[in-house]
Amino acid sequence: EGGSLHRFLKSNFGTGLARKESVVSAALPTSEEAAQLLMPKGGPILKSKSVNADVIGGRPIEYAITRFRGGATELSLNFDLKN
């Protein structure tokens, strides 16, 4: 229906999600990715594959692949030092 998956899970199932893993790699975009990102096909992109898990049981709930323009992206990665 649209909106935030995290908000939906919290309000309907009482569970929150936390990032369990992210893998970031560089690649050349496909024609479709280049068109969606409004960039030339020969420019680099960054692909991030992420898994979010239920904060209570640790069960994976969400898998996402995100693409960024490589020449116009800055990533900041923060890690919870409690675990």
C-alpha cells in the first residue's frame, strides 16, 4: 500500500527491525540502472545488499538491494558497539 515497512511492522506486529548486515560493492550499471539513475552507462555505481532482522528474535525479515551513483555518493557506516 506504500509507506514505511518498518512502521507497518511495528504498528501491526509489534516488532522492530535492525540492520544485521550490509555488503557494498562497486560495479558498472546495466542500461536500465543507468537510465534510472540518470547517468552514463560507463560510470560506476555502488550496490548495497542489506539484511534487516527482527530486533527480538534476530530472524531476517527484509532483504534490500540499493544502487547509488558511484561518483555522487558518500556512505557513512555506523556500528552498534554493544554487541
